[in-house]
Amino acid sequence: MTIGVIGGGAWGTALAQAMAGNGSEVRLWVRETDVMAAINERHRNPDYLPGVALSENITATDDLAWVAEVSPVLVVTPAQHMRSVLSNMPAKGQALILCSKGIEAGSHKFLHHVAAESVAGSPIAVLSGPTFAHEVAQGLPTAVTLAAENMELAQQLASVIARPALRPYVSSDVVGAEIGGAVKNVLAIACGVVDGAGLGQNARAALIARGFAEMTRYGLARGARAETLAGLSGLGDLVLTCSSTSSRNFSLGVGLGRGGSAAALMADRKTVAEGAFTAPVLRQSAEAAGVDMPVTQAVCALLDGADVRQVIDGLLNRPLREEGV
């Protein structure tokens, strides 16, 4: 069997490695010619996934049409580039599994809506959950949510991508799976700020709990199911990315908590901290839906250059309220 992967960053390369693990051939679309050469000639991706020896079953290419010949195709482009990439992909009815996390700027659309508009006639599913790329590439065990509106499609695709160390649980709640992945990236930045500012473990635990309440408020308002948000793609991913410097979003937050500027911190990065792009879109979407998201608002303020101590004080001095969502 041959599987396509669009996106040669850390997560795309890790998924390609996982898919190749059972002997499947993988066509991996990448933008950079040097990355393509490194994968094909040395079976390495030192720019995005250093230290991992890649399977010889992975072939990197810059030919999107060649990747589009197979099905399914795992789409791992940054959220804000998904529309442009998919619009250039020939529509051949191939099943798409969206593995990126975010909300499109401007339209405030979820990525499965973006994909449906960009590639006519393709069945679409969403994969999300607690998945650090380097662990998946090393074959360490993880479980994910694979969501599609058609449960038969979800079950079919789950059987295709399941591996001994990659266990998909199926769901029909596509919106919930997308919201969990998008919101947790923003909350991971906030938890990194707590770490960078030296506020302690108590504060981080409290922020995770209140952040989850924030995720739930927004998710329910947008049509997600509470059990999805409490599952792998919501709470599971939130706990992972709010607790480790392996998270790009958490690391960005650490820098902000130490007084760094978002522009300077992001300029030094080759990889994308999606939460920085999702935060302002999420804030606007929440305001339009009438949902209070104070942690998201605080992250937006820090990304805009606000003083970290003032932002923290603002959160701590909010009016007391009853706990709950």
C-alpha cells in the first residue's frame, strides 16, 4: 500500500515514518529542495527531525500531483497555508486526513471546512491528540482521535493508519476534534508563560484546569461534544503540551514569561508555534460567539507586546466567580 503525506516538517516526517513502519510506501511532499535531498539520499531530516533514521520506504518529492495519486493523504501543512496548498492539489477523490491544528485567519473556518472548499469530492477526516513528533517517529506508543462525520469512513481510515504504537480511536465529532487541537496550542503558550515567569506548579495546574473550562465553553458554543473535549484530542493533548518544553507553543510561552518579545522569539524558530497564529483568530471567533476566554485574551496581549507582569496581575485580579464552565 502507498500512503501520501503533505508537509515535510517535524510532524509530517514523523507521520511518514510511522506509516512506513509496516512496510507501506510513503510519498512525502516537501517544499525545500535540501530537505527533499536529505530524506532521499541520507534518510534523514536534520532540519526538522534530527537524530531519527528514516525508513527507506519514504520518498520525498516536490511534486504534489504525484502525492495526490494515492489515498489516503495525510495533510500536515501549517493551518494558515492549508488552503493554498490544497488548492494546488489535483482533486482525484482521494481521502484526506487533516493532521494540522488551527483555525483559518480571516474566515474563522475550521480546517475541515477549508479542505472541503479546496479539494472537491474528497472524503475528509481529522487526526488529533497527544503526539510529540519525535516520540511518534521513534515508535513510542500514542493514541489519537480520528474523526469523520461519516463513521464508516472514520473506521476505514483508522484501520489503514493504525500501527502497533499508533492507536486511533474513532469519532464523528469533527468540530470537537479540531477545537481541542487548536485551543490547546494557545493554552500551551499560557502555561509556558507560567513556567518562564517562575509562578510555580500550583499556578500551572490551575491554569490547565481553567484553560480546559475555557476550551469547553468555546467548544460547546461551536457545536462540539463535551466527551470529545475531555478525550484525547482535547484534554489529552492539553495535558501533554502544557507540561513539556518539547512543545513549541510551551517553549514560546517560556520565552514570553521571561520578558522576551514574540517577534524576536519566533524569528529564531525554523518550526511553527501554531498557537501564536491561532490565538488572535480564536479570540475573534470567541467574541463573535459571545464566549468569555480570558486566558486566550491574555496570550493575545502578550503576543502584542504587553508587559508580562501586568497581564498576569490582570488575570489574578478578575472578579471572583463560581467554579464551572
